[in-house]
Amino acid sequence: MGEEVLRKIAQARARARVRRHVWPLLHLRPGGFLWLTIAGKRLQGWVVIDMDAPIITAASKKQGVAATWKKSFGFHPLAAWCANSRECLAMLLRAGNAGSNTVGYHIEYRST
């Protein structure tokens, strides 16, 4: 394995170590773990991953920026958030002209 792969593995292990420590502590909160309530129904036992593609504008020419569909200039990253804890799980930096619902990006994202 190359250095880049080993670095990614180390980062993943560090995040997993933090989650193994913090998430059990969340159960000790007065309200318990951060279960979501959607449309009046509590989703106990569900960890929800929210995928989003926000537009981040850039004031100057930077690597990877491009014109967005809103006619601004910047980035259009693909992000994965844990909706329960509002924790950012991962992010893929993409050019501003990247589509928000492009299957190719989701497949690329899943494999990284």
C-alpha cells in the first residue's frame, strides 16, 4: 500500500476510536442517544446519514473552482453527515459545476 492509502486508514481508525468513546457517552445523556424524530415518529435504533451537496463560493481563482449552476464561482462538495449527532463523516471536494445528484460522484465517493 502507498503512503496515501496508509494515511487514509490511519484517519479512519482515529475517527472510529473517537466514535467508540463518544457514542456510548451519548447514551448516558438525560435524553439518551440522539435518536431522530421525523413526522412525529421517533427513529430509535436508526443512524441516519444525510448526503448533501452545498455550494461554497470562492472570491478568487483557486484550484478546482468552476462556475456553478447558480452562476456563482466556487465549489460544490459532496458531504455525508450523521443526522443524529450532526457530525461530518466525510466530504469530497468537487468543482462548482459538479451536479448535486450525479450518480457517478456518489459511486466515486463510496469507493474513496
